[in-house]
Amino acid sequence: MSASPELVLLTAEYPFGNRSEPFLETEIEVLAERFRRIYVLPSHRRDGIRSMPANVELVEMDWLEEPARRAKQAALASREAARVLRWTLRTPGDIGPQLASRLYLDILARNILKLRSLRRFVQERDLGNAIFYDYWFENSTLALALLRESNTIGTAVARAHGFDVYEERWDGGPVPFRQAKAKGLDMVFAVSRAGLRYLDDRVPGLREKVTVQPLGVRDPGPVSPEQIDTTPLIVTCGNLIPIKRVHLVPEVLTRLGRPVRWVHLGDGPERSRVETAISRDGDENQWTLRGHVDNREVLCFYSRNHVSALLSLSESEGLPVSMMEAQSYGIPVVACAVGGVPEIVDDRTGILLDPHASPSAIAEGLKAALEPGRFDRTVVHELFRDRFDAGSNYNAFADALIELHERRAPAV
């Protein structure tokens, strides 16, 4: 059996800061056991660095500094940029008129500059035969695909979650340069079957290259026994951004016709809008916006409180890890049936809502979830363990990476 390969992981911010990509903290613990060494290359710098396993190294690439305007202009005039534009224009529905927008041209320029930095990094570290893995399908992915297409590296893959898959998450048009990325990457691992179907329909170059590898969370062990909730505790969890629609929660709760406690875990630019909705409709003595809490605090909250239901009104999702975490504690989920949510929530683990449901209809769904005996928390936990246990899912992902790597010819 050959020695375990090295892994180069490209992230948005991890391990910088304490907010971005919290679920990588679990994944990388498993990957560190399977790969000889892991290099982490984030795209953006934030204050603070999270702890990582001993064989994981943070590499601070030159792209952490803002590139000069002249450098980006020169990148757009390069042969690589011209090749990407040709591939893009040949693919129906892949950006098209948006190519001239500042956003897409900026993304293209930055990726050409990243390509050059990555080429130097590979040569300096002798990493041509490492596995290169972008945690997102829109991060440093185009640079990675071009590096693989030039045969500088032997294996290049990406995960595909939500914003990097679904067009409705991009105001200017489709996710940038999907066909060019598909041409260079060896494999794209969608985190949900819904994401796989979406990519398969819209990116012809991925039809033989996309497969499903779900995320996962740690199993906290046996769940607490069922109890009668005299005042149910409803939790919402996530960033306060428009797509999450947390501002609708106060109106929904007022339509329940019974007192409830509500705690939101998370913060963001929509906070003032949510606070206004609470002051208009809410019970400020029973409803709490906790602000930003790190992932460990979220899990601690679930372990110390009997949460009646996790509520999500998000209008677009990939495969939400927040729902897996709730189910790992036996908590049923009430959520809109968008993206990969129906792969987590079924009639044994929660209630699916029409994405266009009114606050009254949402309240009816939540009311049904709160009926005594409606869900068996032990069953919720067991189904979580079968589907989304981190040890099982991330080891299966590592197996897939290593198998793909062994099938590929070494880089030259």
C-alpha cells in the first residue's frame, strides 16, 4: 500500500477568524488522520487563527494582500484569461452578457494571479502529486482548474455547497466560470443530491465528474429523554442576512396562539430589521438575539437546553449543517423545502414547509411540530447518525479523494 498523499486545502478564510467555515474544524480533524500533511491556503485574512492538528500547516499566500489594479489588468490580458473567456462564451447559459461586468472580470483577474502564485508554490514545495481541494466551487477554483488543465498538478477537486451552486444566490448571473472550472477539475463533490442534479442540468462538463459527498457533524451520544414543554423553546441558528428571513419569525410566533421562548444564535447585517420586528410583534422578555456564538457554544446550548424545535425560513440552502447539529441532539427541524433540506428533514425528523408559505401557514407547521409525542427524539438522533455522522462521512470523503488520486497519472 502506498504512503498517504499530501493534501492542499483552499479555503475562504479558515483557519483565520472564528466565524467562517466552522464545519471545517470537524472535517480537518478526520482528514489530518488520513493524509501525511495538509497545507491550508485561505483567500482572506481575519484576526485570530484557530487551532489545527499538528500535521496541518497554514500557508499565507501573496494573494492575502490586495493586488494592484495594474496587475489585475495585465492578468485580464493574459493567454489564460483569453482561454477561459473562449470556453465560457461557447457554453450556452454560462454567464454570457455578464462577462463584461466588473464582478466577473475581477474574479477572473484574481484567479489568474492566484494561478501564478499556486504554480510557484507547487514548484517550491514539490507538490505536483498532492491532492488539491477547494472547499468551495467558487473560491480559488478557477485557478485550481487551470493549474490542473496545464498538468502542473495531478489531482484537483472542489466541494459544491449552496452559494457556489445556485444561480439565485448571484445577483449578476450564474456562478462564475462554471464550464471552465468543470473542464479542469477531476471531480466536484456536491454536498447534496439536489446540488448534484442542479449542476448536472446546468453544467454539461460536469456530468461525468460530479458526485455526492455529504458533510457531517460529531455524534454527541445519547439524547436527553422526552419532556413535556410547558413553554416550548424555539431556536433559529445562522447569520442574520436577507436570505435567512429571520425577520419573519416574530410574526410567525405571534400566530402560534401560545407562549414560546425563542433564541436566535447568530448575528449579521439584518439584526436591526429583526429587532424592529421583535419590538412590533414580540415578547422581549421571552425572545433573545444571542448575537454571534461560535460553533462549540451552539452545541453547548443544545446540550444544556431542551430545545423543542429548530426553525429555518431560509429561501436557499445547500445541505445545512445547522440542521444536522440540531438532529444530533434529537431536535426536530421545521424548515422550508429548499436545496438539500429535504435530504435532512422528513416526516420522522421534522416538518417541511412550502418555501412560499405565509406566516400563518408556517405557524401551523410549527404548531404541529410542537404537539406532544409528534417526534421521537431517539429516532431523530438515530437517523442523524445513519446519515450525517462526521466520522463516517469524512472518512468516506477521504477514501474518495485517495482513490481518485491513485487513478490519476502523476503530474509532469
